[in-house]
Amino acid sequence: ACRDLTHDRPPPNTSLVSWLVESYADAEFCLMPQGDCPTRSAIFDALCALCIPVFFSSCVPGGDLAYELMYHPFLPRHERTSWGVGDWAVVLNMNDAHSDALEQGLRNISGDAKRALRERISQLVPRIQFADPWNATAVSAGYIYADLMAKLARERG
């Protein structure tokens, strides 16, 4: 079953935030259609709930998708060569978005592939949370700094 987070509303006496978190946690996939800007907090909300983001594009194979490149160093880059499962997300053909092919594409993803995606996402969650709940001194800025220092070290040879 699908829940349309743009039109559905939380039940009475339920906060919007808790309802959204529950919606992501209950979902296996979270559809992330293009919006009015290239970034969206919903991607990170979904990932923190171990919900697999599903993006849509018309330029695969052979194109670099902003979704899978622009969030580096928080999320690993994925050089995509085909539709389907990537390192931490699924990309489907935008031209199929209004047909049964979309639903069928998601149904065709094996249980093992979904488990592997969720496992990978769970490893990434500390990198995308503002603060790492297991280490109060680690914040996302620390990951950025570490990546920048590593890049500088590589450039210096």
C-alpha cells in the first residue's frame, strides 16, 4: 500500500513529525520525484528510517545522476551504468513513472537486494545524522573535515 505524504494527513492528536517518521519506518521504498530544487531533506529522513529511496531519471545509462553524486562526502558516490539498484538507492526510468512498469520494477528487486540496501544504508546513517548517537563528539562536519584532509593528503602525494 502507498501513503501519499503530500496529501494524506496524520490522524487527530498525532504530530506531523511522528507521523512522517512512522510513515518512513513502515515503508520499504520511498519515492523521491524531482522537486523544485536539487536537494531535499526527505532523502535523509528516509535513509535515517532505513527506507530505500527511489529516484527517477531519463538519462541512465551513461549519465551522472545528481542524486548519487552530489551528496558526497556524506553518501558514497555511485557511478551508475544502468537502471535499478545502486549502492544506497534505486533509480527507475522516469518515462515509466506513470505505468505499471514502476511498480513491477520495485517488485522485481529481490529480498536479498533489499536487505543488502538496508544494511548499507544502516552503515551510512551516522554520516548523515547531525550528531552520531553512539558518539556525542562526532558530527557530520567531522566527516567532511576527515574527507577533506584525506583528499589533501592524496593530492600532496
